[in-house]
Amino acid sequence: MIHDATTRAWVTLMVLSGASVLVALTGGASFGGSVAGALILLFAWMKARVILARYLGLWRAPAWLSGFNWVLGLYCMLLLGLFLAPDFIR
Amino acid sequence: MSFPIQVRLFRLCRGSTVGSQEDRLDDKPDNAPVNALETLPGDLIMWVLIVSELLVFGAGLAAFLSVRITDPSGFSLAQARLSPTLAGINTIVLITSGFLAARALNLRLQARRSAARWHLAGAGALGAVFMALKVDEYLEKAGEGISTETHPFFTFYYLLTGFHAAHILAGMVILALVAWKDDPGDMETGTAFWHMVDLVWVLLFPVIYLLG
């Protein structure tokens, strides 16, 4: 168990980055490009949350952290929509 | 005393004023309502920069995926020319660099100045490793005859990763400066810039290298 929040954030970021690459390399074949894309963007959003909260110190300002989380979450959903758009247009 | 308008606006946004002693924030009673901007950690102007950079890169990435709608197979073929593994290694390098920068600030706040400086040096060195891998990637692409004109994918690729790399270079200079003049406030602002570069990369990396 890691007690230091900064180190815990670093380990979380490492795991999420590794998982992103793993999903990109194997996920498309395993469970389709759409699910792989959604997972990759979910991991990106989670990484952004960790950096904002722990490295940029927003854990001390929960209202701001929540605001950033919402906006980044909506933005990642926009990116997912744009990524999936060609499948719906075809 | 006369202050430039930017300073007056900045202080006004922070909830303080440039006026007389009795107007100052320090003289507010303990139960006075707190300005929302005052709850932001660190320097307000750095947060303005962070939001600005997120908007610029965010617009760039949205434009990238919008143009991809017109030619998804072409974008997929172009993306196959990149190495997600190498970009993943660069992500680990940058994340570790951010970790060292965050630890440097913690150490400085504990008055462990020498250790803080070494951590900043490590963060900067990993920034240099990131740049070396990025230059190697660019040289490899140039060797394959890939330029900004090859395909719209590569126009965005060079534009977005190149602009980000420019921020890495600027961040390395800033880390060196705050290691040299190690005022805790300056160090907090300098490392915040580095974390912003980190933050932009964790959004840029999956869109350019992984989504395909």
C-alpha cells in the first residue's frame, strides 16, 4: 500500500498509460474499435483527473476539481463522438 | 502609488485591491465570504494559462478528429506509420518527470532545498529524454519522406506534437530557472507549467497515436 499521494498518483498514471497502449494494440481485435476507443478516452480522462487533483493541487479546491472533471469528461465524450462518427455516417 | 492596469485587474480578480491599507484582503474578518478564485491553489495567472492551453490543444484535437471523418481509412493508414509503443514510452518518461517535479515542490516546502533541486534536475533531464525520442521520431518520419504535406493526418501530427514539444523546451528552461532561484512560490508556478505540459500530453497522446 502506497501512503504518499504523489507516488500513488504516479503509479496510477503509469498503470493507466500502460493500459491505454495495451488496449490500442490488442483491444481493436478483441472487442472492436468502438469499445477500444471508449476505453482509451476513459483512461485519458482519468489520467487528466489525477494530474489536476494531485500534481496541480486541485484536491485542495474540490469545487474547481469537480468543474474541471465535468468539462474534461464532456470534452472526452465529444472526442468519442467525433471518433465514432464515421461508423454512423457510412 | 500607480499600478499598471494588468496588475490592478489581476489583484481585483484575486479579491484583493491596490487601494488603501484598510481595503486589503488581509484585513478581512475571518468569517468573510471567500472569493472562488482565492480557493485555486498557486498563481491565478498560471491557471489562466492552463485553461488557455487546454482550449488551444483541445480545439486542435477536435479539429483533427473532425477532419478524420472525411477520410477515416486514410487517417488509419497514416497512423499505422507511427509507433504507439515508442509514444507510450515517452508518456512514461513525461509522467515520471511530472512526478519528480511534484516531489521537488513537496521537498522545497519542507525546506529540503538541495533535494528539491536534484528532483527538478531529474525532471528536466527526463524532459530532455522526451525531446530526444521526439526528435528521433521526426527524423525517422523525415527519412520515410513524410512531411506536413503527405496527408492531413501528418499536418495535424506535426502541428500538435511540434507545438507540444515547444512547450517541453520552454518548461525545461522554467524548471532550470526555478531550481536556480528556488523561491517556493516560483517553484509552485514553474512546476505547474510542467504539469500543464503533462496534462496536454495525456490528452494528445491517445488521440494522435492510439485512436484508430
